[in-house]
Amino acid sequence: MVWASTGRVARFLQGYGQEIVVAAAILVLFGVVDAVNPRFLAPVNLNTIFSGNAYIAVAAIGMSLVIICGHIDVSVGSLIGVLAVIAGTLAVKGYPVWVAWAVPVVAGVACNAAIGALIAYSRIPSIVVTLGMMSILRGGLISVTGGTWITNMPAGFFIAQMRLFGVPLPVYFMLVLTAITAFWMRSFTAARAIYAVGGNAEAARTTGFSPERTCIFVFALHGFFAGIAALLFATQLQVIQSTVPANLELTVITASVIGGVSILGGTGTVIGSTLAAILFGTISSSLIFLNVSAYWLRAVLGLMILATVLVDMARRRRSA
Amino acid sequence: MKLTTGTLAFTFSLLAGGAMADSVWTGGDSLPTNPLACDATPGTVAAQPYNGGAPTNPPDRKGKKLTVVDIPKLIGIGYFNATSKGIADAAKELGNVDVKTDGPTKANIDDQITFIDNYITSGVDGILFSANDPVAIAPVLKKALSKGIDVVGYDADASPEARQWFVNQAQFNGIAKALVDNLAKEIGEDSSFAIVTSTFTTPNQARWIAEMGAYAAKCHPKLNFLETVEAQEDNVLSFNQASTLINKYGDKLKGIFGMTSVATPASAEAVTQANLCGKVAVIGLATPNAMRPYVNKGCVKSVVLWNPVDLGYAAEYVLRAVADGVLKPGATSVKAGKLGELQVINGSEILLGSPFVFDNSNIDKFDF
Amino acid sequence: MTRALLRHETIFAVILLAALALLASRSDRFFTLDNMLNQGRLMAEVGLVALPMTFVIITGGIDLSVGSTLGLVAILLGVLWHNVGLPLPLAMVLGVAAGGLAGLGNGFVITRFRVPPLIATLATLALYRGLAEGISQARSVRGYPEWFYVLGQGDAAGVPVQLWVFLAAALLAGFILTFTTFGRTTYAVGANEVAARFSGLHVDRAKLLIYTASGLVAGLAAVIFVSRVSTTRSDMGTGVELDAITAVVLGGTSIFGGRGTIVGTVLGLILIQVLKNGLALSGVKGDGTIVVIGAVLIASTLLSNLFRRDGNG
């Protein structure tokens, strides 16, 4: 494969290697499962896979930015739970629907900007701050809601159930936000600051980027995406639970990491994390279609994550 | 390249291996089943000697104010919000009970044990519980008994010697019969159904599923079980799993059982969003508030099989009766406020009564 | 450096004493010998897991799979004894060994394949938990012989058995970390891995040993847990990793590696346990306790950073 190892094709393969691996895995699964049960690729099931996991993809966009910048956020699951409840409560109390949509997003930005400031100026590692915030948000949510679910929201509120030209809105959110962010990451200085600070903060400082302001900015962006994800999450069903979705943060982090964002900071794209979120949805759905014994579901999932990671590492070593 | 193909091949072979699913009935436990008769003959329950535990040297609590704590499997889901409300209502009626509900935010035995342990130390008079695991919770409950605390369970039992009484919403085989009969009525004898449950390690759900299997095999042999999926207590996951089931089986799937108060509304939502309202039946345990939109639309015909508020209410009254010395080992019935006399079965269980069905005619009257 | 370290531990000890005093004043059942020993019993499993976690974090790594390893070993213990029919002591030993194997697997993926520890243990978190679920087929194993329960529910000389185990393990871990070459290697790897490698230290071997130890100790904690609750379940140990990491970080170990002590970890464990217990005794419900612990984590790290002069995060 000489043509693959020279020139622009080679650079493309190297630069987007992990994304290609993930996309390939999705296509292989599509092929294999469809052969077993053709209903797998029916529009309704594709809809379940894409639309049902769109909120994870959107949250993973923000998480990818945070990880590229050299930090991590384990409180995103709790934050989404809280923002979802805020959205639902506003809707039930009779506020206009756009208010119920806008306030959680603003709240997400504000909350995470504060976290970002704390991390930037107090020098506490991000894992510590977000570990603490995770507890605070999780406990606080129960304290405030008393554990009751939110029901009886007005019909116009359910943004995740609306469709445009037959395609559910969450899919648009996922694709459009990914595309815009990916383009922005390649072309704008502010985005380059994120990569630079993630790669080497002190070196970035000497070239004129401020690690502190970048950190706050990145976390604020992350809060924006978390807010949108919370809206998509909250409006899929007619009730909103008042407990935080279990393991959501691990799923989002795994999606970012599998998608090629390096935990060491400085590299990766958001296209990979979106593809990875889609891969997870595909895997969950295919395990049911393939009649994998439910008892072995999680083991198979873990094995696939490990396999994807090992493949990525092998690929990096070969190209290094 | 070799490593890539190697790992991918290995992974897919594992998938294929896992694809050879084991027994047809997944989700049920392996304890002996006792299906009821196919007609309306009630099951016979032989009288049994009292098999509950006893507190060691309890102080005389007759007529005195009680401090009681209610520790359900987890807090934050509709079902336990309802039982908690029932307990609070009973406490208000009794007037001399101070009760609060506290519990873990995840259905985790370790957390639940820690909660109970802390309340033992703080010196409560009585503990109400719904166990995440009947055996794991036994040591700490026995410790409570040894400190003279009264212990009464509801909804999910512990080993009998670890508590004094257990308020049972309905017999496992009775619930199984009602569920399967109702589904067969809606979808016909010659149809296929699937189950959405919480996890395979929740004892109640596992018992119900096992009993449902035995009863269906006995009385509705043509009903075809497709599969069971797990959805924990997460309603978005339940929705996705139910949707995937609908996608996978297409026309073949005629009915879905929701085994938890989270799974049933989520399954109903999946059916609604797939525009299969009325074509796929959804039956199961849920609270009226969560199911009202579906029942009013005609998507779901009947819901829930007992009243969790009454369950909590009865549990609180039982605890008061135990503390007052009114309910003693060997009793055959107990008075529980507005619910009247409740029967004692199986030695130390108190039966709430017959299943309660919410449907179009009465669902608007409830708020929990 | 010793002075700076001592500064953090002393600040921490002061915070701990203040918390103890405050909680004791809110409830007279808090500061009794009976209660303290009982808390020691409840703390043993997370405590054991936090000891090798200290080593792991000092080397700049992390191990998120300890909870799943705990669940896996618990299930294996039951299955080996009940289904395979091995004598219980042998099943216990094999179970703990399996935990070590799981840890070795982690170490292998991290050193041989150079996968970052966060990712590797994130994958094994799912894999090991999945193995536990698959092997157990959702069945629990119960009905152990009486002598088995002594480990988790019994006392020796008035002190809970598992507390003795934890104290012994803590002393051993502290000794290794502070006085042996291995301990110094651990610090060196965390401070600057490349420099450590070039200085001729066996970095990979150290890491392998540390992750294996993490798995082994998780296995031991699993045996104690099964003994304490007298049954096995595949969901045992969920969340233990975050509790352990919180305790380690609270105790002054830097998540970036290179700094940390066992004393700090033990103090962190004690603080979290007394908070959970003391707050419950003074009437705060579960959700409030979770919020307080989160706030304490952030506040105490903030406080100790304020007192630190060397500018490292």
C-alpha cells in the first residue's frame, strides 16, 4: 500500500487514524448485525441508535474540549441531571418553553465557568474539584427535589421528540454541533489556545495564551454542551427522574477517549468522540439483536472498549 | 495491521460465542416456583408457625412516642416516593410516631447497610426497610434486633429471622398470575411478549419473572416469551432498551412487561413514539402519575398491581402495633388503620390484600 | 520537602480534630468507643483498597477498576466454593489470587501497551464487572460456615477483625513507602518517569507490582466484604474506587504524582468515615452528607494549597 504511506493520504490517515478505526468498527457492526437480522438497519432502529445517544455525543463534545485542554470533568453526569430537572421544573411552572430551554444552558455555562475559575486560579487539580462537585450536585439534587419526579410538562417542551424532515432534532443537534465545533477547532485562534495549553501550559503562556483564561473558557463551553445534552436527555420521555443518571460521566469520558482525544492533552478532535458515542449506541443495540446473553453484555462491551484502545495504541506506536 | 485484525477477530468471535444464549427464561431466579391454578381458585396457604426474629430486651414502648426511620432500596423513584408518603400519612394519623425516610441514591446493598447501621447507633425505636438483598441485609438487621429495635420490612423481604414482620404487597405467584392473565387477555393466547426489568440481581423482580414463567407454561402454553432486557433504574436506558426490542421483533412483539416503576412508563413511551399505541400492549408496575398520559390516551389499558401508598401505610401501622405489644408472634391478623384487618400468612408475613388495578376509570383520583 | 509534607498532614490532622469535636458536640452517641470501633469495621474495605491506590496515584497513575475487581473476586469466591466444590480456604486464596491477576492485567496493558492508566482501567472497570455478572449468572452464594463470618463480623480482643487486618496492611504499606527502595522508586517514577528510567530504575516492573498489589488487595477486601454481608452479589464494590481516590487525594497525595503518604491516606479515610457517621447521627440525611463530603474535599485541598509554597498544583 505504497500510496497510503506517502503524501496527503498518509497524513490524512495519520491525523484521523482513530476516527477511521471507530468509523470502521461502526460499519463492520452494521454489516455483521444486518446479516443476522435485517431489521437492524431499518430507519426506526437507526433512529433509536442515533437519536437515543445524541445527548451523549453532545456532552462528549464538551468533554473532549476539556480533555484536550489537559483537564477532566467527572461531574458532568450530575450536572446534566441537575440541569434536566431545572428545565423540567421551569416548564411545569408555566414559564415559556424557550425559557425552559435557555435557562439550563446558561446555568450550565455559569456553573462550569465557576469550576474552571476555581481550577485555574487555585491550582487544585481538575479531577479533585470535579470529584467534589459531583458529590455536591448529586446530593444537592435530591435535597432540593426531595426525590420526586417531574411530570405534566407542556407538549411544546419536548424538543428531543420533534422532527425536521422526518429526522429527529437530536440528530441535527449532534451533527451540526460536531461540525461547527470541528471547523472552529481547526480555524480559530481561541481553539488553538486549547490545544496549546493542553500540550504544554507554560510554553503556551510564553506564546501569549493565558492558561487561566483558556481553562475558564473551555469549561464554560463544556457547560454549554452539557446544557444542550441535558435538554435532549430531559425531553426524550414524559417524566424526568430526579436522580442523576448512573455512570453517565464514565460513558461520556470513554466516548471522548475512544474517539481519539488523548488523556495527556493536546491532541484529538470532536468528530472522534461523536463517532464513539454512535459506536456505543450501535454496540448496545447490536448486542440485543445478536441475542448475546444479557449476563455477558457488559463483559463484551468492556472487551470491545479494550480492543479499540489496544488497536489505537498499536497504531500510534507504528506511526510514531 | 495484524494486531488490528487479530483483536477485532477475537472480539467478534467472543460476540458470536456470547450469542449462543443460555436458557430461554433469563431474568428469573432458580428458586422453586408455585404457580396458581389457571382459573380463579385462590391458592391455599397453609398456616405456618411464626418464623420472624425478636428484639432483645426491648424497652416498653406501649403508647409512647416512637422515632422511626424508613430505609427503602433507594430514594428518588416514584415507587418509593409513594411508600414514603403512605408511611408519613400513617404517622400523622397515629399522632405519636416521628418518622423520616432516608436512603441511598443508588440501589446498593453496601450503602443501605451503612444507613441502617448509622440509625442503629443513633438509637431509633423502629426501622422500616425494603431490602436490596435479603441475605446481605440480615447481619445488620439482626444487630438492630439485638439492640432492642423493632424491625419491620415491606416490599422486599429479608431473611425471616432478621426481622419481626414483613408486609407483603401480594404473593409472588399471585402477582405473576395477574400480570400474565391480563397480558393474555389483551394480546391473545398465541402471541409473543418481552420483559424489561431492572437488573438480574434484584430479588423481587427475579422471583416474579420465575413465577410468571411457571404460570405461563402451565396455563398459557402458547404464549411465546422472546427475551428479557435489563435497564437498571434509569428511564432513558429503559426507553432505549424497549425501543430496541420493538425494532428487533417488529410485528412479532405484541406485549411488553415492565417490571419496575421506571421500566413501565419508559416502555409505554417507547410504544407511543413508535406509533404502536394499541398494537403493542404494555403492562406492569408503575405509579399513576407516571402512567396517566398513556392510560388517558388509551395506549395502556391497566397499570400497577397494588397501591404502594397503602403498602407504606400498612407497614407503619404494623410497626406501631409491634412496638405497643399488640401484634405478637402467633397472631393471625392485625388492624391497620383505614385498611382494616390484614391477614397473617407464611408465619410472619402480613398480606396487604388483593391486587389493585389502575385504569381509565380511576387513575385521575390518585396523586403519587 | 519533609517540612512541606508535614505541613499538609498537620493541617489535615487539625481539620480532622475540629470535625471530631464538632460532630461529638452534635450527638452524644458519636464519640463512644463502641461507635468508633464499628466505624473502623465499616471502613476496612475502602481503607484496604486506598492503600495501594496511594502508591498508584503517587506514580502518576490511577486505578478505576478496583471496585469491579472486588465484585469479580466476590463472585469467584462463591462460585469456586459452591459450584466447583473447592474447600473454602482454598477458594479464598484463589479468589484473592484472581484479584492479583486482574491487577496484573491492568499493569500489563499499562506498561506493555503503554495505554494511559485512566483509559486502561476505565476499560477493565467495564470488563471485570461484566465478567462478574457473566460468571455469576445473577445467582448469589450464601450459607457459609460459621468460622468464615468471623473475618467480617467478628472481634479479636474487642476490636473488629478486619480493623486489625487494615492496621497491619497500613503499617506494611507505610513501611514500604517510606523506608524501602521500592518506596523511593515509586516517588521517583511519579516525580519524573523519564528521569527515573534513565537513572536505571525498573520503572515498568515497579508499575506492574503496584497494579498487581492493587488487584490483590481489592481481592482481600472482597473476601472481607462477603464475610461481612454473608452473601455474594455481582454488583458489590460499585463506587469503591471513587471513595478510595477521594480519601487518597484528601490525604494530600497529589494526583499528578510524586507526592503523598500513607499517613495522609489513613487520615483522609478517617475523616470521610467520621463525617458520614457523625453527620447521620446529628440528623443530616444521606443527600446532605454527600454534599458535605464533596465540599470538604474541595475546601481542604484549597486550604492546603494556600499553605503550600512550592507552587506545584
